[in-house]
Amino acid sequence: MKEEIKKRLNEIESYLKGYMDDGKQFFASSSFQTHSIPMLHILNTIAPGFPVYFIDTGFHFPETLEFRDQVAGQLNLNVMNQKGEIPLMNQLNSEGRFFFQSNPGYCCSINKTQPMDSLMKQYDIWITGVRKDQNANRSKMDYEADGPHNTLRFHPMIHWNSRMIWEYRKQHNLPTHPLEAEGFLSIGCLPCTQKFSMEQGDGRDGRWKGMKKNECGLHTDLIK
């Protein structure tokens, strides 16, 4: 396992230094879950001070916002918030229900996909922590992919698995999201996230339960 991690670290460093040598402008996005932190630690070791964007939907768990700030301070990260253009008070349908109830796909679009699309117009490379072992859609991805606006997507963790993430976190004493101890293994917006259960079989199945949905659009709509 240690040799596999070392191999992957060398690959990430090679890609990132190549982008830097070419003068590419890059940023990373993070949802600040437990499994997100190794990527941020690795990238900040190679390129200290690189921009990390947190897509603030307005519906996050308070614990996630606290954890974001804790990690930013502990790792000395350059974290910035990115918000959508539609205020929460205007995200209600004709019956006064929030879009996450009546139209979750549209809610994700205006609060996550559109803000990220705006960011991609400003940079050459978007770095995201998707992994092949997370779901069927991501299993088809590799290190790089084309995105909108001639922006390249870089997936440094694509070949990592949960055991490798755990090993790296242990080695570097990286923090754990406080809600993980309560059974939340994949944490998104509060209204659309549930605790993990054995019947679900996959940590991400706690997201959008009963909505026939397992992606917010960042890794479906913003990839070619």
C-alpha cells in the first residue's frame, strides 16, 4: 500500500509541476469532507498558497463550515468561498417550497454547477478530488478530462481508494469531519444528506436518497 501511495504521489507531482512550468493558472475545489483533505494536503505541499474554492450553497451543515475553517488554518490553505447568484429567498417555487424539495436538479445547478462554471472561465485547470471507486460515472474518468471554456480538469486522486485515503490521513495526522463519527460518510447539503446505513451499501448513497440522483452536476455537466 505504501508503495502504491508513493507511486501516485510521484504522478501527482509530475502533473502539477508540468502545469506550473507551462505557466497554467489552476485552482482546486473541495467539499471539505474527511476524504477530501489528503488531496489538499498533497497539493499544498507541492504548490503552497494555491487557490482552493468552497462552493457555499447556503445549505451546508454548520459542522462543515467549521471544519472548513479548521482545516484551512491547520494546513495554511488559501480558501475562498464561491456562491451562486440567486439569493436563497428567491429559491422558492410557487408553493413556497425550496427547490431542493421540488426540483433538486435545478437547486444543484444554480448553487453548485453555475458557480463552478463561472470559476472555470477564469482558470486554465480545475483540480477536483473525484475517485474511480466512488460511483459508476467516476469510474470512467482518468487523470485529465476536457471541461467547458477550454479548461482542463485534473483528477489527482482518481486512482486512490478508501484504504489509501485512510493510510495517508493516518501518516500525516489529518483531521476528521465531526459528522463522520455520527454515521455521515458522504456529506453534502444538509437537506439532501442522510447517515450511512448497511442497506445502502455505498457511502454516497446517503446523498439525495429517494431522488434517483447521485451527482450534483459538477462531474456530469462540466465534463466533456
